[in-house]
Amino acid sequence: QVQLVESGGGLVQPGGSLRLSCAASGIIFRIYAMAWYRQAPGKQRELVATVTSGGATNYADSVKGRFTISRDNSKNSVYLQMNSLKPGDTAVYLCKAESPLYPSYWGQGTQVTVSS
């Protein structure tokens, strides 16, 4: 059974930092590209960052220079370090395992709230 479990969300003040984690099981993690998405109330789901199986990264313009995605294949995990958080970053953050050859999988999400 495939599971993607996010953790690390919470309430943080503007300018603060959070580190999200996503632990995967039931897949050959190292062959999947991993992505973080977010969805705010009333808005479409938005791609935040991706890391390929080879380690190449890409970011949405809105988070470039503030967020860093990384992966640890030995722990079947992907991370999102979020710095200089803004109220506009408030959303449910979800991780996704993506592959052109195999089914993709979503986690359940973790809530991030940026507020004073």
C-alpha cells in the first residue's frame, strides 16, 4: 500500500520558517520525481516546487529564493524548507510522487498558517 505522509505544518508568524517533510512508503522512491503543491481556500491547487529523481529542482516564481526542496532517498523522504513566510503562503501543502511510467500518488496534506 502506497502512503505519502506529510508533517511539519503549523502556525507561524510572518517572516518565520517551517520545514515540511513527506515520508513515502510502498513505492520505489528513488525513481520518482517529488513535488510540493499547495491549495488555499477558494483557490486552485498550485505547484510550489519539484525535485527530479536526479536531484534537479524547480520552483514557482512566488517562492523562489525563500523555499528549498530537497530529498533523501535513504529515508524515502522529501522536504520543503520555507523561510521568510508570508500570509499569502497560508495553504494546505501536499506532496506528490510523480512518474511518467507509474501511477502518481498524493499525500493528505499539512496545514500551514502564516499569521500574526
